[in-house]
Amino acid sequence: MPTALRHRPVARLLLPVALLLVVLADVVLDPRRAQAGGRAPAEVVAAVTAAYGQGGVLAVVVARQHEAATGLSIRAVEARAARTAARSADNGHVAHQPFPSASMVKLFLAEDVLHRARAGVLALTAADHELLAEMIRRSDDPAASAVWVRFDGAQAVRAVADRYDLTGTEPPRRPGQWGETTTTARDLARFLTLLPLLAHPEDAATLLGWMRSATALAADGFDQRFGLFGTLPGRPAVKQGWMCCVEGSRHLHSVAVIGSRVVVLLSEVPRAVGYDQARAWLTAAAAAVPAPRGG
């Protein structure tokens, strides 16, 4: 579902030349800094892409998450973002292709509600916190619908896109159809890599904690153990998404943060391909992600 990309002021996207040289030198002079689990991100992307089935489209991004920090200037945040980009890899134009987000939008929604509550713009009840947790852990759709209506989900998507500079992320064209929010694999990776920097540390920890406690079965009974959920060791922070059918396609998505590594897999198959086959392809691709070494 292609969508027009948001244009940003050029000044926001540029780093001073000297700072950029420092970033590039940091990566070039110490190649180990660009490794993911003992393998370069580009090698991981190639292995994941090769392991995927031939009947669908797969967008892949492997990146490194920032460490939490406080008191950073805008320039320092931009420098870290540039450094992360240098240590990440994707499968080209597909990683920039807009996909219907399915339940990935719940990550944006939860982050923005927590952000506004932290700023004192709104007050959250215990019941509100439970709705947020359930829509992440159990991918609860009624909970997400309630949060979307109560806290203006479309504006939440716009706010997150602005704060994290997600140029391929837009609210749904049909009001209320939150699963039709569009995003890209690059945007989801950028969101997850910058989360510890741009969100309040407690809010980032809360969101990642909900992802780490994802349940085997979703609220609607769908088995969430596909893609990166069940193939990565330990307890990665995961979010799963699935939906059918936008413009005749079925979508299964899987993202994970394990150690300091971020992996994003967005997939699209024809409607004629059932969930079982789509799950098998995405899980085979995820199995090609190596276990991390030392974060």
C-alpha cells in the first residue's frame, strides 16, 4: 500500500562534516563495532533473505539499538543516529517499501500515550495501563481499538513519526482502521533503535518489558510463535503482527530486540497463500538470524 513520504526540513537531516567524519571513522577503524552476533549486518540480511520462500515479499533490517542516555543535545542524538545507520543493513528498496502495519502500530500507539502521560498532557488510570500492556503482550485488538479512540490514535502515529523522523509512516486512510497504518521496515528499525534515547528511560523499559512478556497465544487465539518469536534464544522483546486482506494480500510481521540488536521482518504474500505457509516462510527466514554474542 504505497503512500506519499513526508518531507522534512533539510537542516534536520544534516550533520556537520567534522561530526560525520568522526562517525565514519568510528565504524571503519573498528570493524567489530559494525558486527551483529559475530556476523556483519549485511551478511545476516543476506542469509535471512535467502532463507525466505519464493512466493512473497520480505523486508529485512538488522540494526543496533542505542544505549539509554540523558541530557543529550539534538546534535548528539543525530550523531548516534548516524552511527547506528552505519552499523545497520537492509535489503534495499524493499526495506523502504510501505506495508500495512497490522499490529506493529500498537508499538507507536503505546509509546506516544506513555510519552504524553509522562509530559502531563494526559492522565492514565490503572485500567489504561492494562489496556496498553494487553495490546502489546497479547496483541489484543479490542484493547488497541479502545486506546485508539480514547487517545486519538491517528494523531499518536503522526506524533511518533515526527519525533522519531519516520518518513514512511502514516495513519490509515480509512479512519479507525488502525491496522492499515502504513510503515516501513526501516522506520520500525529506526523507532526501536532510538527508543532508549527519545523515550523516557522508564517508558522505554516498560514498552520493552511488555514485548519481552509476549504470550504464546494472542487474545484472539492466534499463535504468536512465528518469525522471530520462538527462533531467537532467551527472552527477546518481540512484537508480532498479522492481517488479511489489504489489496488482496496477507501480511505477517515480526520484530525483535535481543541484547543490543534490532531485527525487523515485514512480509506480504498473496491472499491465496494461507497463514500456515506464510508463517513457515517467515519462521525459516528468522531462523537464519544468528544468536547474538555479547549484545
